[in-house]
Amino acid sequence: MASANVISVSDSTFETDVLQSTSPVLVDFWAEWCGPCKMIAPILDEIASENTAIKIAKVDVDANPATSGKFGIRAIPTLLIFKNGEVVDKIVGLASKKDLLAKLAAVA
């Protein structure tokens, strides 16, 4: 479940919330049935509450197939980092908070 600092994004809001964002956005492509997705969620919540310069968004791949397909999401969790509407980094699978922070620091 998303925290106050993590937004849920849908096919219809992705362009506004992510592609048009003025700050970098880490997008978590996930599904309710995905074990590793549930494991990474609290890490993303922590990062979101500690780092307001980065926006964290979640896309449920089952409910939003158009966005998932557009970005070629084949495995979840997949995390895409967007800056100025472009994908600047990609992480597939479970990652540690340290690794995620290092990737985010590179684009901030």
C-alpha cells in the first residue's frame, strides 16, 4: 500500500504525474500477488519519507497494462527512474535501500 509520500499512478495519470514532473520520479511497477514487490514497498516508503526531492510512484501492472506495455515491463518489480520525462535508469528485481539511494543520487 502506498504511503502519503508515494503516489499511485494509472494509465490515465502517468503522463501528468511522471512524464511531466519537474522532479525526478522513481516508478515502481508492481502487482498485488508479487512477493518481491511487497518486500521492496517498505523500502520505497522509507526513501519517500526521507527524500522529498525524488517523487515515488507505483503502477499496478495488472490494472494498468498500457503503461506497463509501453515501457516493456516483463518482470516485476521493475523500477524505472525518470528525469525530464525520460527513463534514465532501470532496476529489475529486489534491490537494497543502499543500491536504490545510490541510483537516485546519480540523477538527483
